[in-house]
Amino acid sequence: MASVDECRQALQELAARLDRNAETVRERVDLDRTLACRITDLDTAFHGRLTDGRLVDLTDGDDPKAKIAMSTSSDDLVALVRGELDIARAVASRRVSIKANPFDLMKLRKLL
């Protein structure tokens, strides 16, 4: 099981990767939504905002009003960010749950 710090680091790595690609993504994805990432096995969460192809304002704690909510285990979160776990397969196998409206889900696919 990954630690809370490892999950936080993984999300910061994801934010950095999105930031590096933001110029390209911004042209294809018009998305400005709050995001919550819930780590089921650690009973913890992080939240932030997806805007202009970036993940910003990432901080500890849940946002129950987040427009996009992802739930997964700590190990699966780390594996996703490292590219060791395919997001489509993870969702299909219920290792990852993403709650968002269908239009946001289509836009998210372009980010990943």
C-alpha cells in the first residue's frame, strides 16, 4: 500500500506533466472543473481544479461538491501516474471509479 505522501507526490507529478503539455491540450480541451481524488484504502482525499489543461490548487482534503470525482486505491493511483496501469482498463475493471457528467468524461479522455 502506498502512503499518503506517495499519493500526494504522484498527483504533483501528474500536475507537472499536465503543466508541461498545457499549451497543446488547451487548444483541444476546454475544461474548467473542480476535481476530487479519493484514496479508498487510506481513507484520505485530495482536491484541486482542472483548468486550461492544468491541474492547479492541489491540496489535501476532499471536496464533496467537486464536479469530477475519482476514487481508487493508493497503489492504483501511483501506478496510473507512472503509466503502469491503463486508465481505460482500470475503469473497466472497477479499480478506478470516475464520476462526472458524460461531456466532461469525453474531455478528460483528451487529457489522458
